[in-house]
Amino acid sequence: MLKKQDLIEYFYRGMKSKNNLKIGVEHEKFVLNKKNFSQLSYNETNGIKDILTRFVNDGWKPKYDDKNITIIALERFGENITLEPGGQIELSGAQLSNIHQTCSETSRHLNELKKIGEEFNFILLGLGVEPSLTLEDFSWVPKQRYNIMKEYMTKVGTLGHHMMKRTCTNQVNLDFYSEDDMKRKYRLMLNLEAIATAIFANSPFEKKNISRFKSLRSHFWHHTDKDRTGIIPFVFEKGFSFEKYVEYALDVPMYFIVRNYKYIDMTQYTFREFFLNKTEINLNTEPSLNDWIDHLSTLFPQVRLKQFLEIRSMDACSWDLICSQPAFWTGLLYDENSLNKIDEMVEGWSQEDRDYLNKNAPKYGLSCRFKEGTILNVAQSLFEISKEGLERRNILNNKNQYNETYYLKDLEKNLSNNQSPADVLINKFNNSWNKDISNIYSENIF
């Protein structure tokens, strides 16, 4: 029988050795028909299903949503290829030791996918929100969990379907070596999540024109589901711990449990009610640790705790910046001097400050006013701290040519020009593109 202590112990088992902290990268991209720039559907010829099948032929192991019928994911070398609700393809990378490895993994995946695209006639777009297509232009991927989620989303928010089908994100997963280390990193990541939103904002367009947001994707998340999103203030309370996160997760409504390949709708219950057998559904089954792991994956705060910490606040970006994102966070959080400097920087930031940044960074980006300056000022300071942290790590590539600071070069260029990716795109749209969004499908694809 599953006990509460089992739920807590799950997080303790995620702790790594202080000298063996890993880095994981997850990145999503739109898969668009090369001729008309429509998002590929699952079942069309040379669509998502055929892409997955081609990967299987190249050595990837298929995963099914049912009993060996509907392919919904792939696995190889500790990497996973998964599908978002609108057909976006995500690489959930392996846990690796440095940015050289994560960037090589990313490049290998994108090159493999591009090669299939040359044959199947599709392109890949790394952007927070697809700039031309409407909600109705996306079909639903045939995953059972999405059938439950899409129905539930309409009850708890106004933009949940837009988040599910129209957005892409890049995420970075970082380890902790103790409960105290988790707490310290979690708090720093939540303090800085909106700064990262502004730095990597990359979704300024809506229906082929400039929107009111630098990160429209973040705006969608603000109106998705308040029970499972946001910056969860209890993390900053004195007694925060693995157990406190368990208490939070227990009281978030569930989505589903899986039994015999079938997804059972559990949205009317919290995990605590299921855990205590206070449901009216006759399941003839007890809660399992796999149910808990599934439930944790359906919580969407800006920083999510699993057996690592996952920063979720950044838009998907083009190839030049995908490697900058894990490099940026690694330089900040995997170096003790960097951690000390950030502690000093954010000391005194209040929940009111965090709420302000979370609300306003998606709209105003780097130009958002904060304290005595702007988010840009904070971002530039953080960049220098991160770069110094990577310098101190001084992990060289295989040919001993450069260390991990190499992957910050495009981010450095943006910040030195006071720009996020969204600012760059807006400038192109208003000038060289002559307000024709179709240029994005040639200039900004992978």
C-alpha cells in the first residue's frame, strides 16, 4: 500500500552527488508543411505518425498510447521524442554532464529531423507561438491524456487550448544534491523565471501581426489553470521542504490514472482524495507510485520539482539560442560563487516583486521597469554571473578548443544590443520583411 512517506522519498531518491550534477534539455518545435506552412496532422501522409515511423526504422524504440497500435513517443540512448497536443515534436534529452554534450544531442536530433523533412517536405520552426495559424488550424494528436485535458481545460481557464496547441517551449532540467540545495535553487529559479522569460521571449506575433506581448506563450499560460500553474509562493516559506511540495501536489486536481492501457478521467478528484480512497469511482485498484509520477508531470508551475528541477518559463527559440538556455542556467546554478552572487542580488525581493515580474515580463520583455531600472539591467548582470560561472567550470569540448561559454555568444550579442529574440523579430517585421510574416518561414526555420 502506497504511503505518504513513499511520495516524499521519491524526491529524496532524485538527489545526486554534488560532483555529478547533470543537465537535461527539452525543446519543442512546430512541424509545418513546406508549401502552405500548415502544421502537420498526425494521420496525414508524411505527417506526424509517418515521421515517428521513420525514426523507428532508424533505430528508435516506439512507445504506444494503447496496446501496440498508436505510436505517441520514441526512446533511444536515454532520449525521448514526444508529441505535444497540436502535433509539435519535442526532444526530451538525456541527463548529460555538460553543455557540449547537450548541444551535440540537440544538433543531432535537429539534423535527423531535418533530413526526414527534406524527404517529407516539411520545415521546423522554433518559436513560442506559431505566428500565422489559428487554434482551428491545429488538429489534436490522438493521445488519450489529451482527450481528458482538453475537456478539463475549458472548465478552469480561457486559453488552455491555445497553450496546448499553439505554443512551444524550451526547458532546462538541473539536479540538486540535498534537500537544502533543492530549496536554494528552487527559490532562485522562481525569483529569476520572469527574467528568463524576458531574455528568451520569442513569441511576439498573433495572426500574422505584432501582438501586445513579447512572449504571447506566457500570456496563454496565465489563463490556463490557476490550480497548477504560476510561481507557487509557499516555496519561499521558512518550512519549505520535499514534504511541503508533496502537500501542495496532493491537493492539485488530477487528470488521469492509467490502467490496462486505458486513461481514466480523474479530474473531479485531487490526488489526496484518490490517495485516501475518497472517490466514488470503483477502480478496484490502489494508488501506485507510477500514479504519483504521472500526477507530478501534470503540474505546471514555472519551476517544477521532479527528481530534478525544471525551469519552464522560456519560449522555444531558434537553433542559435537553444544551447544558450542550458548554458545560461548552468553557469548560474552549478557554481557556488554564482549562487552566492545571485543570492545577494535577489535578497529582499518580495512576493509582490515576483508577481509583478511574472505578470509584466511577458508583455514588456527586457524593457519592463523593475526596481531602479529595467529587466534588461538585471538580465545583463545575470549574464555576466553565468559567464563567469562557466569560466570557472572550464569544461572544454572534445578537441579542447573552447569551454561552455562558447554557447553564450548569441545570447551575449542579443543582450549587448538590448534585445530579446522577440525584439529582433519585431525589428525585421517592421523593416526588412515589410510586415510580411511569411519571411519567418525561410529566415527562422531550423
